[in-house]
Amino acid sequence: MKMAVVGTGYLGATHAACMARLGHEVMGVDIDEAKLSKLRSGEMPFYEPGLEELTREMVASGRLQFTSSYEEAAEFADVHFLAVGTPQKRGEFAADVSALESVIKLLAPLINRPAVILGKSTVPVGTAQEMRALARSLSPVGDDLELGWNPEFLREGHAIKDTLEPDRLVVGVADDGAGRAEAVAREVYADLLANGVPFLLTDLATAELAKTAANAFLATKISFINAIAEVCEAAGADVVQLADALGYDSRIGRAFLNAGLGFGGGCLPKDIRAFMARAGEMGAAQALTFLREVDSINMRRRTQMVEMVKQSCGELLGAHVAVLGAAFKPDSDDVRDSPALNVAGQLQLQGATVNVYDPKAMDNSRALFPTLGYSTSALEACDNADVVVVLTEWKEFRNLDPVELAGIVRQRKMIDGRNCLDPARWIGAGWQYRGFGRASSRTAN
């Protein structure tokens, strides 16, 4: 099929390249000419494993191209995917869908033959119906322009696999346009469906909620185990062993039961807040009051980490702290609402000398927190440190040699903010080790 993907950020660029991989002719659309110039040369404006290589391959094949012209996109494509951002409104919990509305207002008047728009952005429930009515009112073809909703379920660091081998495909349609939107979606994803990927056809509202509810559940699971970690701290229990015990229960599962610094990034925090805000607008605020505590537990982890570092150093003023990790998760350069950078900033504000290292997120970190110290390697960051703090669970950090590191630091103190290290290995090398919910402090005998 000939398709346009409007928005070439993380979601749009990934979707465009993967759709080209499936054999479709794809046109990525964006108003940022600098970004488009990079994409045309196969250069990613962000880091996602394998995506740069895939994009270069698809551009070279001729199946993937990029433009800033909505006129060109409308003429080219029979199906249009919307992948623009829906950030949190400034000073509010609600999502800002103004960029999505702007795209509809620009694109719909140019569509002069029957076509389908499929939204992929995460939006408040009810948005799709509003955008459908708006698009039809603006397009010369009127009701021959159909809009459905096809939410994404990508994990940063695994985006290609999650697009080409998804757990499920969800497509929301309006009753009076179901046949056409469903038929187009099935054609787009024909190869995936042939491989047995489940296809769930729903109404528009259910499709919108499928994404927001999924994120709310995952956030709740993370905050649950972090709350239990606080209990483990008080009881002297080990939250990692406890999570393993829970994970064997098929009703619970082990995924997302890793206690630590908590979640961040551009999705979970703003999505659960927007979910609460929308529920309130619909008169269902009480149904999601628990998400306020989920959010509170998550934010509390950052304050607790700062306190743990302070306890380790005795006094933050003048202390040298090595912060390993800046991205909100490994295999990503995304520092949006990053717990790691938030903690690093708080430590510096309280007087510590902070040196940060991350394998991929250094440029983004400098742009956001220019006053922090930055190092070119983990060993450089740890030079003369009073305490080393692991805040993003990169494989590079999990594989650090505690014996080698001992000869570089000023004090052998390790705070494992992601419970990703082997305590016995570090304690055996003479380090004082502390993790979340893994007993208050451990050291070599």
C-alpha cells in the first residue's frame, strides 16, 4: 500500500521504517526540515537499537521517503497514520492534543479521494471521535474519509520487534465506517496477521483506552513492587527474592516487578496523569484515584535515592558522586522525565559534585542539565568518587568489575538504584553495597 506517516519522532520514524520493511511504500511527513534531512540520509535524531540501519536500508530501497509537504502526502497515500506527540499540558495533568488537531486541519482539506486515517498517538478517550468528525467536515470527500484508531504498544529499546512482532493489533472503528477501516488495517498488517498476531477490532473509545489502561496497569505494577520494597527495607527482607516468588504465580508474572528508582520517560508518567484528568472530565474521577498514589510512590523513589546517597556520604556538601546512567531506561537516549537525571540534579543542588556517564544519552543530558559534570566513560565518572550510584541498568554497568573500580574510587560505596547488580560480587570485593529493599546496608565481613 501507499501510506503516509505524519510525525517522524520516535513513534513515527519507527512505524514508517517498519511499514517499509513489510513492503509498503511509505512517506514520512514532518515540518522539521532539519530532522527530515537527517532521516533522508538514514541518520536517526534519537537512539533506538537497529532503527538507523533499518531506515537507511529502506530509504535505499526506495520504499521509504520523507517530505514536509502535506499536499504531497495527500496525493501520495491512501492510508495516513497519525503519530504526533500528545504531551502533558503545562501546569495541568491533561494531555495536549493540539498538534493532532493541527495535523487534521492541515491534512483533511487536501484529501480529495476516499482514504483512511489511522491514529497511533496516545490520546484521551473521546479524542478519536472528535478528530473523525473534524476530518470529515474538512475533507472534500466528506464521509468517504474514514478515521480509525490503531494504538501503539512500543517499548523503547525494543521498538522494531514490537512493531513487526507485536503481542496484538488493536484497531478501533466507528460503527458506520467499520468495514472500510478494518479492511485497510488488515491489508496494512497482512503479513503480521498471517503469522498469527491477534487482531482485535473494537469501537474507537475501547481502542483509545487499550493504550492508556495498559500504561496505567504497568505503572501500577512498578509502583506496587516499589511500595513493597519500602516494607522490605523496614523488615530486613529482600525485595528481589520476593519478586521472584511472586513472579512464579501465573496470575502475576515477573515482568515489571523490578524494584528500584521507578519509571520515567515520555509515556508512563504523562499518560497516567492524562488518564486521571480525562476520567475526572467524564465524571469518573473516583475510579482512578489509586493512580495518584501510583504516581506519588514513583516520585518518592527519587527523593529516597537522594536520601540514601546523603546517608552514605554523611554530608552531600563537597561529596563526589558518580552517577551511572542518565536515560530513563537502558537501550535509549531518552531523558524525558528521567529519574536518573532528576536525582543527579537534586544531588548537585544540595552541594555534591556530580559526574554523570551514560552510553547514549550524554548530548540530551547536557542540553537538559548543562551544569552537571559529564564524563566520557564509567571509569572516568567514578574517579575519586565517595559513592557510585547506578541509576540506569545498562549492561555496561551490570558488568562493571568491582575490583578494578575499587582502585579508582575514594570510597568503596555502591548504591544500586535499579537492583541490577550482584550484591555478593560487590560485597566480596570489599564494597559497601545498598539497593532498594535489599536490607539497609551490606558490607564485607
